[in-house]
Amino acid sequence: MADSVFAHVVRAPEDPILGVTVAYNKDSSPVKVNLGVGAYRTEEGKPLVLNVVRRAEQMLVNDTSRVKEYLSITGLADFNKLSAKLIFGADSPAIKENRVTTVQCLSGTGSLRVGAEFLARHYHEHTIYIPQPTWGNHPKIFTLAGLSVKYYRYYDPATRGLDFQGLLDDLTAAPSGAIVLLHACAHNPTGVDPTIDQWEKIRKLMRSKGLLPFFDSAYQGFASGNLDADAQSVRMFVADGGECLAAQSYAKNMGLYGERVGALSIVCKDSNVASKVESQLKMVIRPMYSNPPIHGASIVATILKDRQMYDEWTVELKAMADRIISMRQQLYDAMQARGTPGDWSHIIKQIGMFTFTGLNVEQVSFMTREYHIYMTSDGRISMAGLSSRTVPHLADAMHAAVTRTA
Ligand code: KET
């Protein structure tokens, strides 16, 4: 038999985030904890399907008038309208003026990819500035879509806060018209967001230079527990009448991870431009995956269009956000109790699903080896994967990593 025609294929490394789960699954230790991927777990360490989601699914199953026909290329129309309202606000003038086009995409990742492919084909500037650091998939998505990726300063390890001056300097130096990727809230991995005042300064600078904002909104509702508060950054940029893109994910805030449900919106100057943009988004989507899946979007639309179900969702969402916040406090208290050297107040100051611990690669690999704690090598831990039961074990591991590694 001749050698495989693929014999030359080099084994690729595991994904830096999803690969953590692969390693975790192989570990037979009873004390192992997976704090890698940003996925919500209950106090019992179990994945959570929201009650309101179960209820919506039941309604969909019971509705025998529902069929499995293809959706249109742009997805479920109700879902798109409701998603735009969710992020831009129910009374958004941009929506009323019909200058927003929204297409259903494969969760946040697919929305970013479709948006990026559209920009690579139809926007004059191909450079996108992304924060340093950012979600590890961002540079790959944008590069493969045909954009050229550059970084702007974002996080200052010394203060464990925002490098606001660095950010302003780098955006000032960017070529006019460049695209800028902004995390709408709950910045991943740092948990550091600009204040409203800082957002306003970023907005002014970007508009004065004609920089194009591309929002990644993967955590609406997860930062503060309030959907409107977490969309404020986006709404500030829409309120000034300028254009922008927004990629939404329902993975975290509705717990629909594997359903792959999200939306891309492009806010345009007028309705005529918006409808032409939409026609070109269809040209991006059709040869990529033809049209999106029906189930997840139907769940979201069912919940968003019913006042009572919407309210029920916000209560469940707030409970998830609150549990994460309480994990922050418990971990911080546990570090204090152990007298671990260093200032750990960033654990309670950071926002969203993750704590960017400041632990280095060696310390992380020590914790995995000795304590079976699984997390990304940049020192990020998913607070949503913690519980009161596992906090002491994590604090022991962090204490040992800090005091026993160089
Ligand atoms: N944007 C950001 C900032 C983000 O953290 C994620 C997922 C996504 C988009 C895409 O999520 P989607 O499931 O496509 O809607 N982040 C977590 C999961 C992952 O890496 O895929 C994470 O950082 O753990």
C-alpha cells in the first residue's frame, strides 16, 4: 500500500481554550476542576439549562404547526429584530429609521467571521486593531477572513487595570478608517472594562478619526446582571448616529452554547445603505453555510417576544451573574485567609466570567500538575466553573503556586 496522500500533515496543537477541556477529560483525579472554557456551572458543578429555555423548547415541540423548512439566508426574521432590540435598546432610533441590518449567525464566532468577511470585501481599510490581550480566537478569525490584525494596548499588568493612555495613544496612531474590535462588556480575558467616562473618550477619539467600531458582545447581562447596563458602550456609539458592527452571542447569557445562536448587526447611515449591505451579507453567508439552524434562534425568539418569559430570563441571568460575583468574593476571602503574598483585590474588582489572576505559565502548569486545576496558560480562570466546594482547593493551589514556584 502506498503512503497516505496526507502523510505529510503535521499534527496541529490543541486549541488554547478548548484543549484545556480535552486535557481535563483525560484526568482521572476525583479532585480535578475545569476552570478553562467560559461555560457556566451550577454550585453542584453541573452545566445549566435555564428553566425558561426548557419552557420555550417545550412550547416549540408542542407546536405541531412548526416545520423544518430552510430558514432564509439571513435567518429567522423575528430573532433578528429582537436581537437588534436587545443590544441597541427597544427605542433605538437606528432601528426605527431602518438603518440596522441584522443577520442570524453561528453564535458569536460565526457573527464575527461573517462581519469580518464582509469588511474584507467591501470596506476600504483592511486593518483591524484588537486589544492586547484579547480572546485567543480573535486574531485567527480576522486573519482568515482576510483582514490584517494589529494590537492596541489595553491591559497594564502592573496595575492589573486598563492601560487607558496606551489605548488612546495606539488608536490615535492608527490609520484613519481602521477597524477597532471592542469588547462590549466583561473583557475576555482580563475582566477589565473602561468606565463610562473612558468609553466616551474612546468614542470621541474613534469618531474624530473615522475608526470603525466592531463590537464583540458575548457577555451581555453577565457583567452586571443587567442587560441594558451591559450594552451601554454599544448604545453610546449608536446614539451619535455613526456606523458600527456588533456580533452577539447567546452562548453565555442564555446558556445556549452548543445551539450556536448569535447575530451580526451592521448599523448604517441610512436605510438604503443598510439594505444594500444586507444583500452583500447574504453573498457572504450563502456559500459558507447556506443558512443558519432553526432551533436555537426559535428558542431565543420565543423568550424575547414574550414579556413574561423575558422577565423570567432576566431573573435567571441575574442569578448566574450573582453566583459568579459571589465566587469572586469567596476566592478573595480564601486567599486572604491563607495570607498568600501579593495583592489579590483584582479578583473582586474584575468583571464578568473570568479572573485574570496574574499567575504565570509555570505557576499554571504547577497547579495543573499538582492540584488538577485546569485553566488557560495565560492565568485566566473561569469563575463560573467554581463552586463553594472547590474554592478552598483552588485557593490552596494558588497559594502553593505563588509560594513554591520561582
Ligand atoms: N467573543 C468572546 C470575547 C468570547 O469570549 C467568546 C467565547 C466568543 C466571542 C464566542 O463564543 P460563541 O460560543 O461562538 O458564541 N469564549 C469562550 C469559549 C470559547 O473560547 O469558544 C472562552 O473564552 O472560554
